[in-house]
Amino acid sequence: MSLSHTAAEYMLSDALLPDPGGSRAKGLRLELPSDRLLKFVTVGLPLCLVSLAFAREFSAGLQISCFSPTNFTGKQSAYVDTACWDSLVHHGFDAEGHAVTKSLWALKVFPYSLLVVAVLMYMPYLLWRYAAAPALHSDLLFIIDELDKSYNRSVRLVQHMRKVQQASAEPERFWEEYERARRERYFEFPLLERYLTCKQHAHSLVVIYILRSLLLLLFMAATCLYLVFLHLNIFFQDEFSCSIKTGLLQAEPHIPLLIPCKLVVFSVFQLISLSVGGVYVLLIPVVIYNALQLCQWDKGLLSVYEMLPAFDLLSRKMLTCPVNDLNVILLFLRANISELTSFGRLNAVSALREAAANKQDIDTVVDFMTLLAGLETTKPKH
């Protein structure tokens, strides 16, 4: 008998979760994997493409090539290229023969506009980082710590029950006391459950998350509209007529009225704009899907933790409208599941309960541990 008691003590001791070796604060992820991917693409893509555009500009020099008259010297031709690139105004004639001008200056500022796009795409993540992440970090630390402690409390409760049962002269009296304690919820750990219930009535995290998604959608849609505007108005005109008869050159008779020019960088800008616009259009459904995750509960996580004594958020139907801070916390708990040591243990216990022949004998992790500790011979059936 002593050998079985010793084996049960070792088994219960091994079931306890060890104290975390390091601080959990540094390992917590305060961004969902899909949101992190969105940030990497929406911010990194325009920065990468604009760096390529600047690298080509620095390596190739002027992004314009003008056809100067044959009597121009090399310095005069260079002046024409520089003057036309600085002005970047197309001079033409309408159907009635009237002179019209069209500014192509958006081509010159296009690389810098991509920098503005990258900054705008990063602003929603700055909002989340400074407005919501600190509070979320505190919530996750507390909840993860309490979930693991609740599991350990259950195992220590079984250790104590085993010692009391061994010292009891009347085993049936012991099990009567145990059943009365279950009915009167003496095994309840109310702090965690009440904290999570309180988070159901808070909406600060979910409002900031939805606001971040809306800002991201707004900036992506504005970028796509801006690129469409460039394509419809400018990106189909790689050749234009430039006039340099201004200032001191206005009275020079040997200078032609208009000089044809071609934009060398035109095809590069077209490719960059199509790449950015196409990727953003594909990412818009991803942003919408991330926001729609708040419309349904992640019941898989809470159902596993209902193995803890008196932890019944689901069975008591306390989960009402999912658009609240608790649902956001559950999403981030799922993303930080590696920090939640007790989840793997309780998930295994839940799987064993489903496979057990007498499921009514296993309601909580306390029941499971009592069975493993060898107390099932005297335990009454529920």
C-alpha cells in the first residue's frame, strides 16, 4: 500500500506546473500573426519600392530625355534636360487649336508620395501600440498567470484531498463532504472568472482594434484611388512637349517653341504603382476578415478551461455579444498559447474525458486527478 501511496504522490507532484524560469512579459505577443503580416506588407512594400526608385534615379541620373536641336552644344542639351525636368509641364493644343498646358509634376513627387503612404500605413499600428498594447499586456500577464495558478490549485486540492481521505476513518463520510463542497462551490476560484466577466462589459480594446482596422482600410482605399488617378491622368503619357522659352531665353530666335521629351522613369513608376495598388486590393479582404473575427467567440479556449473547478463561463451562458474586450483578449491568448503552460495539460485531460467510458465520472481536473491518484475505488458515481 505504501508503494501505491508513494506512486500517487509522485504522480501528483509531476502534474504541478513548474514556475516559469524567466519573465513572461518579454515573450508576450501584442500583435496577432495576421496583423503582423499586414504591417510588414503594407509598410514594407512601398518603402522597398521607393528605395528601388531612388536607387535607379541616383544611378541613372536625370529621369528625362529631351530631343534638343542638332545645333545645340552638349551643355545646352544638358540645360534643356534639366529645365524640362524641373518644370515638367506638357504644352499642347486642344481640338480648336488653343494652347493648353498640363502639369506632370505628380511624377516627380511620386516616390515621395510612397513615403507618405508608408507613414500613413504605420499610423494605425502606432495607435494600437500606444493606446491599447499597455493595457492588453497587463491583462494577458494577469490572466495567463491566474490560469496556470488555477490549474496548480486544482492539483494541490487533490493532494490535500488524498491526505484527508487517507487519514479519514470513514471514507463514505469523506465523499459526502466532497459532494457537498462541490454543490456549494467551495472549490471555486472566483477572481479569474469575475475578472473575465468584467472584461465582457469593457469595450476600450475592441474600439481601438476596430478603429485601427478602419484607419487601415481608409488609407489603403485612399492609396488605391490616388494610384488610379495617376494612371488615368498621367501614367499614359510618357512623352510630352516642353517649352524653355522663358526668362532670358524668351527672346532667343534660334530656340524652338517646343521641344519633345520622353520620361525614362515612366515604365518604372507604372510597375511600382501597379504593384502597390494590386497588393493593397488583395489585402483589403484580409483586414476585413481580421475585424470580423470579433463577431464570434473563440470557445475552444474557454471550453478547455472549464475543466477547472467552477469555471463555467460557457455553461452558464455568460458569453453574450462577442464585440467586447474579452473576445479581443481571447484572440491574443490564442496567439500566446505557448506562454500558457496549463493549456496543454488541460487539453489532454479534455481529450481523455471524451475518450473515457464513464464521462460522468470526470467533470473537472480535480475529478481526473482523483482517478489518477487511485481514489476511484471509494468515490461514488455522479
